[in-house]
Amino acid sequence: MVKSGDLRAFDPVFSSATITGDHAFAIYDKLFAPDSKFTYQPQMVERWSVSDDKKTYTFELRDGLGWHDGTAVTGADCVASIRRWAHVEPGGQLLMARARDISKIDDKTFRIVLNEPLGLMTELLWRPFMMRETDANRPPTEQVTANIGSGPFKFNEALARPGASFTYDRNDKYVPRKEPPDGYAGGKIVNVDRVIWSNIADQQTAFAALQAGEVDYVESPPADLYPAIEGDPNLALQRLNKSGNLLYLRMNCLQKPFDNRKARQAMLHLVDQEAFMRAAIGNPNYFRPVRSWFGNGTPYTNEENTGWFKKGGNPEKAKELFREAGYVDEKVVILQPTNIAVLDHAAQLLAATLRKIGINAELAPSDWGGLVARRAKKGPVEDGGWSIFITSESDFSHSYPLFNVSMSANGENGWFGWPKNDEYESLRVSWANLETLEERKALALKMQRAQWEDPGSILLGQYFSAIARRKTLTGLIGLVDWIPMWNMQKT
């Protein structure tokens, strides 16, 4: 398998990169998981109950759960994993704000006691990956390096070749659930002995390897290769992420010039989404504009406060806002992942667009792994920091503002870029108190107004992409961002 970029960060608490999530899905397991209808089903949990006052939840683990080192999974492991995850993810922070106690009862049981009801519990508890207590006790700012989980695959340390390949072996001792696979839920049946992730940065080389049968799967072939893939009788295109992706740029709100709100607003007016989509994707059949902070296809999509959107953008308005922000030729460093065509092309266009209005923009090329490492730096560009990076996530993820780290605005406690928008954040946290869809739609209007008044991210458009595979590789599971490796088989 040729993934999107190189795996550099292995800890899903330390890094939210999609490839890190794919690695985590292989070696770790989860308490709950969504099925194809996004109903949250027990995974590691056998049974659970909630008290009459909706404040005490009790969870019992199912039989047969064991770590790759041969020890049993315990309630203490789960408690430590939840606590570590809760330090960094917005949904976890909400849980901790309402929790009076999170503790083990015995080796197979743990309990969460709340100060006030929280009806999203199973949705919250599908987010953290369960780790051994000794790993989960590590601060979330430090990477867990052991790569020992309880999931359906084992990470093969002996065959790890950073920068070249990583190897995953079937965990023969993994006990899957009895239910059939459905979305990310159900039985995680592994039908192959080994999976190797080959790091092939050049897209043409990866495509040639796919055609030759040297690899079975290429995750992000550029759209201009789609006709060649479709014309090869041995290959297939398959869209696994059904909701499409939102392409967006993230600004470093701690450093100049984007520590000033008007400079951030300038980026809203500068962006010509059609131009960015043509540069990044090419074929207009695979992209469309997006104005709503809640994506194009979610229940909360709306048009509130979208007067900034203009076909072709508004570079003169952007120039005016940069001037009002006091911009004086500060260097704007754009992280450029050269091994992911969509992001690479968008970064190049962004640099050119900024230079046209007099902004001192500079590209910082690296592979995706290098970008992931650098974007964690909060300091100025002179000290190895950054100003902007471009990334993407599923349109569907923007229907969950409590759980999506990129939709938080809680400053230095939040996600890379660290925007701080107190009005927006108070609205976002109140999402958990609402019970009906109509109430959340009304709240989404207020949140979107606050977001576009003081943005930390700028939308570049929505696009739809496909993976390329040999037809001998079947059974791939697709839902949203992550691509698990169970259920697939090679004939």
C-alpha cells in the first residue's frame, strides 16, 4: 500500500494526522465505533449502563482483549487512555469539565461519574484509542513510542524502515466481535498475513508500481491519472470517503501577521476557491465551492455571514485589510508538502496569490511528515516556525464541532494554529446541552457568524477523490477520514 505521505508521528494523541489515525486503527482498538449509519456500537465494551439521573456510566470490557505484549487489557488502561486523550481533544476537554470521577471498578470494569448529564457519551468514547496504562500515563505532549496496542494488527518494529516502509502483521490472538463488519463497527476480521506501507513520494512512480503489480493500492493518485487508471483492466478507482473533503488553510494565530484579526479576515477575501480547486484538483467534475463552516452536505450547512464569498476573490479588499492590520513586510512561511499533489499545488498558488498583493510569502518545502513535525512549533518563523499550512478533512467531520479538533478556537490549548475566539468557543461548548436537530441548526448559525468574524481557518473548496487499487484487492472499508485494513483481502 502506498499511503498519502510518510508516517512520522505514531501517537494518535500527539498527532491528528490522518496517516497517524490509520496506523492507530491498525494496532489499537476503541471502546465504541460508528457503523455505516453513524450509530455508535460497542467495540471493546461488552455491556454498559447509565444511572437513572444520567450521571453515572458503567462500562464492562468484553472477554479476550489482550495487548500485543501478552498482558490483558484492564479498566485501568481505559481510564488512563481516556484521561490522556481528554487533555488535547475538544470533546475530551468537555468530558473532563463535567466529570466528577473516572476510575476503574475492577480489572474489566470502569466508571465515569458526571456532575451533570452528558448525552453524547458513546459518541465521545469512540474517539480515544485505548493504550496500555504505562503508555497512557505519558504526557500528551510526548509521543508514545512503544506501538503496542490490542488491535487486529501488530506493528513490526524489526522491519520498520523510516522513510521507506512500515510493516504490519496479523495479530493472531485478536478476538474480533461476532457481528459482521459495518462501517468501523462489528468484527475486525484480518484476511491477510501482512501489510506493507511503501513510501513512494513521486506519484508517477507510485502509479507505475501499481500498474506493474508491485503495489496493490495507491491512496491519493492525482486526478489527471484517473483516465489512465480507469483504462487499465487490472485497476479500479474507488471513492472510500463518501462525503468528500474540505480543503482549507490554517493560520498561525500566535505569530505575525496572523496574530491580528484583520490579517486573518484578509485571507477570507483573498481566496478564489475555483482557482485553488483547479490548481489542486484540476477536473471540475471533482470539486465545488464551499461557504459554510459546517461543510456542504451536513445537517448544519448554512449561509450565515458569507458576504465575503466572491467568485474570483477580492484581492483589493484583502490588501486593504492587511494594511489595516499593520502589515510591514513580515515573512509569511507556507508549509509545502511536496509529496501530496493536492496540497503541494494549493500551497504554490497561495504563495503566488499573496505575493501579488505585496505579501512577503515564502514556501517551505518538505514531505508531509516534515510538515506534521513543523506545524507543532508555536514560535516565530525565524526560529523554525510557520505562518500557514494547508490540509483537508472530510466534509462530514464538520457536523461534529465538539469532536473535531480543527473546529475549536480555544487558543494555545487547541489545535495547530491556536486561534482564540471566546464568543465562538462558548457557543461551541454549549452544543452538548442541546437535544434537538433544530436547536443545533440555530446554534450553527451563531457559530458560523462568529467564525467568519474572526477566522482561524479559511476554506479553499470541497473535492472528491478516489483511491486506486488492483482489482485483486477487495473488501476495503470506507466511511470518512480513516481507512482501516481489516476486512480487505487479496485474491
